[in-house]
Amino acid sequence: MSDPLFEGNINMIIDECLTFFFAGQQTTAVSTANALCYLIMNPKIEKRLRDALAINYRSFNDKSSTVEDLCREMKF
């Protein structure tokens, strides 16, 4: 069963798809910002997260490592 509102109107379909895409992008950005603010406000939890990352990624706590080293280790 098709929606008569969208029949034969590709521009409306594209507009709806873009709306969902941008809404999802905004949600991700807000969630990331909130998580970073929460970590800044809770140093104990930030330390636990850093310790967990350091266990799995050797270059995480190595002061001489670069972001590229960490990304290579994470296989990005």
C-alpha cells in the first residue's frame, strides 16, 4: 500500500529523507556533547573511562603517541 501524498513526487521523498538524515546528525552531535560535559563534571567516571581505554590501547596513555598512532591502533 502506497502513501498517496508521495505518489509521483520524488522531491517530497528526497525532502523527507534529508529531514531524517539531518535530524539523526543533530541527535548524535547533542549526545556526544552531553557525554563530554558529563565526563568533565565527573572526574571519577572520566578516570574509569580513561583507564579502560588504556587497558585496550597502549598508545592511549603514551605521552609521545599522536592521534594518528591511536587511530592506527584502533584500526580506523
